[in-house]
Amino acid sequence: MSEIGLSALLSPMTIDDFLISAWPDQPYVNHELCESIATLKSLPFLQSLEVLLNSWPKLVQAHLPDVSDESSAVDVTPQNAKKLFANKMGLLFNNVQTISPELATWLAAIKSDLGLPVSTLARCMVYATPHGKGTAAHFDQNINFILQLEGIKKWTVAPNNHVENPTERFTIGQPVDPELASYAAPVMPTSMPHEDRQEIILQPGSMLFLPRGYWHCTEAEGEALALNFTFSQPSWADIFLAALRSRLLLSPEWRELADGVSSANQALRAQAQEKFDLLIQELREDIPNWSAADILAATEGEYKC
Ligand SMILES: [Fe+2]
């Protein structure tokens, strides 16, 4: 029986070797896939763009030529997507696992193989890219395992010296998300960074692991079709905030409306601040009893070291 999950994408490398040598912050490319991904390659809707467009029950995202990125896109019917692709626009089929129990199984298996938090969002996307087109230089807040299905795709990738562990994506030339701007370098680059950049050529059967935050841009040679397994990266802050919110919501006082905090009446604002201080004081007394094991038991289910 064929393998399912991360071992099939890494073969012949083992998951343990990948976790030591690449995960979570070094790109890894594998050009040796064939037998191990036979089940994926046999999925009917992945046989060609034509078949995918004919079987796709939802809208398709078409990337507009101004930016060539998902930050500038329109949702169109599969019929219109076919015309836009012929006019050199890239297409994105999002959440492909919703039409494929097999892909949903793959996502769950990879998530488990990586030991990702329960709250990780996992999805499959298919990118169709016309000859000579690709994506503008950007980085993502997610990780991607990219499996090239058809055509050739040239990837230019570079480590990110502008922001570590981004929680939002960013495309060069586009506005910086306010949350990202709060901790990123004050000036973002205006073109794909050169330092330590690498070129990677993906052919049908190649797989690229692209870490979170890694700069990348792409260009297709021939019409290219690629399947992405994408996983969000819940941080320690996310885990802690989820537990904190659950804990606070047990209290009717914490569930109360934060009344008066922006009141024009100064006395009401002072009253609100005093009440909030009391709640924080109560939390301060509770926090010393918190432990990682208790929080993880709540967020990750049955948790044992
Ligand atoms: Fe990307």
C-alpha cells in the first residue's frame, strides 16, 4: 500500500532526518519522488488543469497582472478562469481538500507527523501558472510543502533578514500589515533580497518545503500545475492566549462589557480603569499556579511528555 503523509513527500529521507536537518526554518527540496506519491498523482482532478477546471464546484481565484500575487486577485467561475489563464493570469484553487477526502487525510497525516498544534489550520491549494508567469516576491506566514505536478517552475528563495517569525504575509511593493509593521524592520526591501538567495527548479515530481517567512518569487516554464500543503504556525503567544481566554471567560466579571473604557466622561473612565485593575490583580494571583502542562492539556487534548 502507498504511503500517506510526510514520509511520502520526503522519501527516501526519513521524517526524523528532516526534523533534524531542515525543520522548521531551512528550505528542503526533493527531486526523487515517484512511487511514494503515486496515490496523489492518481487523483482524477489533479491530472490536468483542464480536468480540474471541469470538476471544480466553486469559484477560482485569478491573480491580476498588476501585482501577480494573491493580494491582487478576483474570484471567477471556472469557465472565466479558463479564459483568464489563456490571457496569462495565474489561478489559485483554494481549500482543495474540501472536494477530496484523500487530500484531507494527507493534511491530517502531515500535521500529525510534524507534531503541529491542534489549532493549526491546514489546507491544500492548487496553483496553475501560465508560461513565463509566476508570483511577485513575497513571504508567507504559513509553511508550504509544494509538489510540482506539471510543467517547470523556477523558484528564487532567500532567508528573511527583515522580520523573524512573521504572523502576516507581505508582498514587495504592497502596504505592510499594521501588526507586521509593529515588529518588522522599519524599511522593507523594494526588490527580491540577494543575500544568500538560491534558485530551485521544480519539475514534475519535485517537492519543496518552504519555511515560514522565507522570501520567494516564481516563474513558470511551460504551463505549470502545483499542489501545496499549507499549514498555519500557531505560536506560543497563540497557545497562551487561547488558554488565557478560556480561563477568563469562566468568570462573569471578565465576561462583562468593558464599559466606560473610551467614555468622554473622565470619572467613568477612571472607574472603568479601577475595575480593570482589580481584575488584573486577581489574574496576577492566579498566574503563579499556571503550568505549561495544564495549558497544553487544555489546548492539545490528551497531553503527556
Ligand atoms: Fe507564497
